[in-house]
Amino acid sequence: QVQLQESGPGLVKPSGTLSLTCAVSGGSISSHNWWSWVRQPPGKGLEWIGEIYHSGSTNYNPSLKSRATMSVDKSKSQFSLKMSSMTAADTAAYYCARRDNWFASWGQGTLVTVSS
Amino acid sequence: DIQMTQSPSSLSASVGDRVTITCRASQSISSHLNWYQQKPGKAPKLLIYDATSLQSGVPSRFSGSGSGTDFTLTISSLQPEDFATYYCQQSHTTPLTFGGGTKVEIK
């Protein structure tokens, strides 16, 4: 059973850049899956941010207006998210997940607050 | 983008009730529809994938139906642990999109 664990700072300053990492264990990051990021503002619904394949191919949500960048490090079995120009509206729980055409495996999530 | 509309946004039900949640896609998504359950402070949990397939370990009181644009999640006999928020999600095309959620509360 694959396990995912997010890590990164819980507080980001307005206009700053968020950096999160998701460590993958119990399975290969080079499997035939996409590795996604999903976020959820407090009390609101789920929003897909984007995904990356082990080859480095990516798909992003156009709603984020190119602020998101994802990368993968196969040697460390982890993938990462960077999001620039953060505002209060980006305050949310950020989840990493494995997509098998559905999200069967999720990290526990990490709360990111944007505040000075 | 494909818009996913869930109804109702919330409902109150009693233990033992049959509960039905609907999800409508703004265009046909074939059977590429998944359902999740989320409890406060927890990650979503996959219940149903490809519209009708029950995820391993999920109780058989959960079932899904539909294809094209209209889908349904049914809980045949609501249990205390089923009080949660439920989301549909289309995997037909990127950007992947979720419904707004249905909160199931205790009556």
C-alpha cells in the first residue's frame, strides 16, 4: 500500500512562494501513475492543482494562471510543488495524492497559511 | 473545464435511512466519475471509482450509478460512521474537477 507524506512550511508570506514536498513510500514513484496536488481552503471544497508523471510531464489547472510548478526526484522518491505570488486566498490544506484515474492514495495533508 | 454540480449541498438523515446524492457534469464524461468521503481534518477517502465500482474495503451499503452526465451515490442504510461530506470528481479530462460537496448530517 503506497503511502504519501507532505512536508513544508505551514506559514508563507503574502507574495511569497510556497514549497511543498511529497515523499512516496511503499510503492514506486516510477509506476504508471500521475502524482497530484489537491488543495482545500478552510470550510470549502477540493481543488485540483495539477499533476506530474515520473518522466517529468505535467498537467496544471489553468485557474492557477501558471503560478504552480511541479518537479519529481526519482532518486529520493518524492515530488514537489512550488506556487508563487501567494495570497490569503491560497490559505488551504494541501494534499498530495496518487492518481490511478482516481485518487485512491492520499497524504494526510498540510495546512498552509498565507499571512505576514 | 467540466463543471460538476452536486445536490443537495447538505442533508439531514437518520441512522438506517437510504440516502441519495446526485452529481451532474456539464458535458458527457462517460463513466469517468469517482466518489469520495471526507471527515473533518482528514484526507478524502475513495468510495466508488468509474461510476459504479466499489473500492476495496468500502462497505457494500455504498453504491454508485450513472453514465454520461448524471450520476448517483446511494447509501442503502446510513450508519453513524457515514456522517461526513461527500464529493464527486470527474477523471475524464484535465483539469480534473470536483463537485462542491454534500454534507450529510444527523437528523
